[in-house]
Amino acid sequence: MSKNILYTWTFDDTKNRSAFWYIAAISIVIGFAVWGFLTKQYGMSFVVLLVAGVAFFVENNSADHVNVSLTDLGIQVENTFYDYSRIQSYTMIYSHGQAIFLRLSLTQRWIRNIDLRLDNTVATELKNILPNYLEENPKQDMSFLDRIIYLLKL
């Protein structure tokens, strides 16, 4: 079976954070680690430092640009292919009239959602193509936690 590419786009996945953001993040991590040490919760201190280290490692080793291809068999995100049978539904997430994410709800147990960045031009094109292959979930919106993550650039 050959995949016919219907639409492609690339988005920038770098997080442009200020020096203040990094200073605040490091201060919070060190504060939790010291607090855990002082209250004899050594496991918590270890976990906080471990999670911060893994997050830093993942951020620095992830691709700066992500290529997405919409095909007639599924969606290719970089080197991972998601067959339409693995995708339950999709949602266009907007903030103040601007499209910010295409949220794919997967049928997998561990990874439930994949958020792909987009803009209004890409969203308009995808609205013409995706309903032919997937069910749209128009009721899903940015949750409070999603808004915090988006605002804090996590």
C-alpha cells in the first residue's frame, strides 16, 4: 500500500523562554529539593531533581522543527506513523480566535492525546480534509491545566 500525501506542514517546537523563566524554574526545583532534605523527605528531593533533569534532557534533545504529513492512511509525525484506526477523534484548539493545536485523541492506553501546533491557515486546510477520515470532537477545549502549560511554556 502506498501513502498518498494529502497535506504537510512544519511547526517550530522550540520554546522561547526568557532568562527569568529559567532562574525561576531552577529556584523552584532547588527550593523543593532543599525543603525535602530539611523535612527528611529524601525520596521527594531525589524525585524532584530526577524529574527536572529528565525534563531538561528531553527538551534539549528534541527536534526544533516537527514535520507532519497527512496521508490517506494516517498521520505521520516525524518518524512515527499514526494509522487512522489508532486515532479516535480530533479537535482544533483555539485561543482568542487563533488556532494553536490540533489535538489527536488516540485509542492507546498510555498516550491519550497528541497536540500538534498549527495556525489558522493550516487549520482551515485540515478542516477540509480530516472529516473524510476522522470524527471531530467539537466539544473538547483547552482545560485549565492546558492553559497553564501553554502560558508557562512548559
